[in-house]
Amino acid sequence: MRRVVSPGSFDPVTNGHLDIIARAARLYDEVVVAVLINISKRSLFTVDERVEMLRDATAEHSNVRVDKFHGLIVEFCKANDIGAIVKGLRAVSDFDFELQMAQMNYSLAGVETLFMTTNPLYAFLSSSLVKEVAQYGGDVTGLVPPAVALRLRERLGRP
Ligand code: PNS
């Protein structure tokens, strides 16, 4: 089975992430979305909440599975028989660090990284900006799934 992993913090998942996941699901037998458990990084949503939102948002794809991981992504790949990582590239500014990580992951374990160009509709999107906009009462409709927009409003106290 040809399997690829889409790793990230997903705090929370955006329509940009979902676009990459859906496109990868057309290319691979299975896409495993892997949410990083990072206790040192402050997050708005718990890992389990992020997993739940991702499961809900990817439910229409029968070949997408959502999981969580800690430690190195290459170890998660080994444990799940995954040979490649898929990443979305929004702009040239993403490239330097992504290239470095891709080369590190290949050198550590021979895991390939495939870059997919982000849909221009979502090129400006990031979870951090979505949180900031939502925090100040801005409208995030169209940037995240409706269920995520609702959770943002609830979490940030803006019903
Ligand atoms: O959504 P993010 O926070 O930009 O995702 C970053 C992520 C989770 C893909 C990256 O930090 C990662 O793979 N972390 C796991 C730890 C690891 O393997 N580090 C070495 C990568 S070269």
C-alpha cells in the first residue's frame, strides 16, 4: 500500500491543510494525518481536540486516517510503514526551512518529502493568523471548516 504522511501542529486545521490532504488522498492509497504532540509549545486546542476536528473535516475521504505522534516524524513513518511526507508550500519563505527538514528526514531514515504548491486561494493562510483574526472577532468563514470556526468562537469567548 502506498502511504504518505501529512504532519503538523494543526492548531487548528485550516482549509489550506485540507486542500493538501485531499489532493494527496487522490495520489496515494492512504494519507495519514499526524498531529504533533508538543508539550513545550503553547496551543489553543489540545491534541485530542485537534485530532477530533481533523477527523471531522476529513470524514469524506475514506483513505485518510488521523493519528498523533511525538518525537521524530521519521520514527512515526517507520512504525507505520510510510515512505514519504507531504508538505504544502505557500511561498518561497516556506522553502528554506522545509528544504532543511526534508534533507534531515532523508538523511535520518531515507524518508522522502513531496512538496505540493498550495492553492493560491489559501496561500496567505496559517493557523496562527486564523487564531489572531478570530481572537479579535474577525470572520474566518471560508478559511477553516464551519465546525472549526465554531470551536474558535467558543474557545475565544466570542459566540
Ligand atoms: O504545523 P507545523 O508546526 O509547521 O509542523 C511542523 C512539523 C510537526 C511537521 C515538524 O516540526 C516535525 O516534523 N516535528 C517532529 C519532530 C521532528 O521529526 N523533527 C525533525 C524534523 S527535521
